[in-house]
Amino acid sequence: MKIDFKKELESASKGMIMIHDPKLLINLIIRMLVNKLQIKHAAMLLFDPVQNAYILNISRGLIGIKIPKNFAKFTHESPIIKIFNTKEYRPLTVDRNALVCDDINRLIWRESLLGNGQAMEVKELLHNVSEEMQMLNTDACVPAYYQDKLMAVLLLGEKIDGGKFEQEELNFFAALASDAAMAIRNAQLFEGLKEEADKSRKLFLQTIAVLGSTIEAKDKYTHGHTERVTKYAEAIAHQMENNGTTRFPESFYENLYIASLLHDIGKIGAPEEILNKRGALTKPEHDIMKEHSNRGADIIMPLGLHKEIIDGIRYHHEHYDGSGYPEGLKNDKIPMTAAVISVADAFDAMTTDRPYRKALSFKKAMQEIENNSGTQFHPKAAKAMVELIKWEKI
């Protein structure tokens, strides 16, 4: 039966971001590879910063074929790690998005044609990689990078039908590995959050900031967006108090800060081709993107954060007139954290370059906020933002 790789990738990506236990997450990825793609066994080498090595601790497959648990750890000098972790060697694997056992002889022959000292070094490395793959009974290795750092390597055994890996399959493995690296890093951050929340509130907020920025590793057009939205949101809230329209308890500001940092965390589950599309989204693509507010709130829920934070994440795309999403809330039914983030988010979107349009000036963005006060935006939050821009406070 032909596998719909796009569908499988979307399904796997959505499932991965909801799991906050790194070991469970890796276990599920490996099990999916073995069961869905009919591979005799699969395993993952995962970087352990404490040991400064890549540890093979989860393996699935047929009894007698899978790699035993805790079988090995691989240093940065191990051939499989070195070939993916050293920039001058990466071109050897870029064509296939992986290193396939059957390709190694071809690569060695290609290097032989160069006939220089470096070629001899590369040939020796490839021979060593081949021996290491044979030892691990591995037919293909797929790297998983996070922010250009090698986080893990998928080890794929022989296909049950004895066939060779097609390029479409390797592309799927590469895309899955990329999403897996993001999800594993996300899970590790969550694990750290739970520990650090009890030790230090300051460190907890620093970790929240790192977690909030993870989406920027996937969406290259939103670099700095989270930080700016958080800054604007805090300024809007303070201005609402300064102009006498609202009074907030002290806890509101910390809740707004955390919600702003995490408002787009749900985009981790969105396909990169949609996040980085150089043009207007189609309706189906827009519908996928609209899932991020609910998904983000659901991702954060297990942390036990204040309801005000969860509401800020879930409802920051609601419109004052009820035309927003995900629930079509209107007027004062929209939580104030969400109403403030909505204005901050829209202002930053308007005043930064996008692939399909140039940034608006602050003055033009201010006019848009003013024109949409009472329809898209909460009037009190919109008034505060307009004042901040007019008086050049941001």
C-alpha cells in the first residue's frame, strides 16, 4: 500500500508537540517508523549534554535484530557523528538528506576522482562510517538538527521487503527528523521548566523566554517577533493604567509577560512550507494556521500556569466584534491578556517585512489600529497603543 508521506508527517508532527517526556517522545517516533514504514528495526542516537556524547538508548524492531538498549555511546569523534557534525563533510549527505549504506561506495569513488590529501581523509572517514553502520546493522542514517546543531541521528534498519530506500522516503525521514529535533528540544525545555519552577522564579521566566523563542527556529520570517510583541504588550498594559482606562492587579503583568512570550508556541506544529510561504495562504493553509492558538494553549496546559496565561494564548486572535477565532468571542468576553496581545501582535506584523509585502510605517500602522478600534481591537488596548505611537514611547 502506498504511504501518504505528507499526511503521515503532519500527523506525526501534531502528535509530537503534545508530548513533554523526551524518552516517551523518542519511543513513539521509533515505534511509528518500524510499524508504519515496515523497517526491520530503528533506533535513535540522542545528544546528552551531561556526557557530551550521543547515546543510543531507545531501539525498536524484530527480536534479535534491534540494537540492545544502552548498547553504545558515540563521541564527537565517532565516524557517524563526525560526518553529520562537521560542516566540510555535510555536502556528502545533502543530496539524499541522509547517509545510505548503498551510497557509500559511490561516494568513495567520487572522492577518489579528486586525488588530493583531503580526498584520502574523506575516503577513510567513509570506510569507518560503513564499518560503524554494519556494526549497528543500519542501512540508513538521518541527521536531526536544531538551530544547526546535531541533536540526534535516526538509525534505520533494512526494509522488511528487502527493497532500497527511495528518495521520497528519505525526504520524509529528513522532515520527520527536523520536526523531531524541535519536539525533543521542546520536551526537554518542558522537563526543565517543571524542575526549575520550584527552585527559582527568575530562572523559570528565563526558560519560558527560551521556550517562546523555539518557533523562531522554524519560522525564519519571525525572528525577534516574540520579544517585540512581549515588549509592546507590556507597554500597552502600562499605558492603559496611565491613561486611567483600566486598573490591573500586580499579577496581571507577569501573566501577560508569559502569555506574550508563548502566544505563538502552537505554530511549532504547523508545516514549515506554510510558515515560510512567500505569498498569501490558501483557505486550507489558513485553516491549518488558525489551529495554532488552541494548540498552543493545549501545549502549555500541563505546566499548570495561571488561567489568564492560557486564555491569552488561546484567544489572542479573537476580534472585539466577534469575527475572530477560535471561538468568536466578542466585547468584554475576550480576556484582557488576549486583547492586549492582539494589538501588540498586529502592530508588529504590520511594521515588519514579510515575504509578500514591505513593512508599514509606525504612523500607517497606528492609523490601521485606530480605524479598527471597536471592530478587530479592544478600544482600551487600541487607544493605549495609539497613544504610545503618537508620543513616541515605543
